[in-house]
Amino acid sequence: MFSPWVCRRMGAAVVLAAVVLAPIPVAATTDSESGSVLLVAYLDGQPIKPVEVANYYCEDFAYPVINCYRDPQRLETRVASLLAATATDYVVIYDYMTYAGPYMYVSEDYTVLALLGWNDRISSLRSVNSQAGHLFTDWFYAGTGWYFCCNSQYASLGSYDNTFSSVHHG
């Protein structure tokens, strides 16, 4: 049996551990050393690590906040309401060929798709809103570039399947 003092200390430790380990929603911030924007991601309103984004149905219209959903219909409902006011995306990337699996509406440029879990993972894509862009096989828009344009659809990327590491608008 523990004394009341030990029980109070143990109780305080349990509460402290619960507070420290609990996920806390945070807004996007800037790294004080580099000045770069820090990405944040949410899954059905709960914070997740940005590297987990590629496992769900996501959009980056509130960049640097990325919103993801377990159910693609919830994403499509959100996207329809957002795009009714403005067309901001330029490509939709998919994990599998023929537009299957997890996907993401992309409206921003990403020098390192690995930060979102999308490195070497894109297998099909749709270019949307009459926009064009480039995918690159290496980080920071390096390596072999692959151009897509203007409402094109690519159910298969052929030899480029699962090779892209960065994406740039235009």
C-alpha cells in the first residue's frame, strides 16, 4: 500500500504524462532558424505527422495546413465547396495507377515530396484547371523532369511510375 503522499505524486505524474503525450492541434508556424514554413496536417480534424499525408485523401488549399480524410467522399465534398469559389489546384496525384488509392489535390509547389510521404509514390495523375506543371525525379526540382499540361489525365506514368520526388507549378 502506498502512502497518501506517494499516491498524490503518482497521480500528478500520470496527469503530467497525459498532458505531455496528448496530441495538441497547432497552427502552421515558421522555423525560427531557417525561416521556412512548417507543414502541419490533420486527419478528420486531428493532427497527424505530415509524412502520413500520402496514406489518406488530402488537399493543401489552406497551405501550409494539409487537410486529410479517411473517406474520399468527405474530401470531395470539401473540395467541391472550396473550388466553387476559386480554382486553386493544378494537379491531383494518386498512389496507384488508374486514379486509385490515396490521393491529394495539390495547389502548392513541393521541393521534397518525402515530407508528405509522397516520395517515389505517384502512379497516376490528373492535371486540372487548365494548369501545367513539372514533376521531377529528385528533390529540389532536380533530376529528370516530366511535364504535364492542361487538363490531361495520365492513368499510368509508364517508366516514371513511382519515381517522382518534387513537383512545381507551371
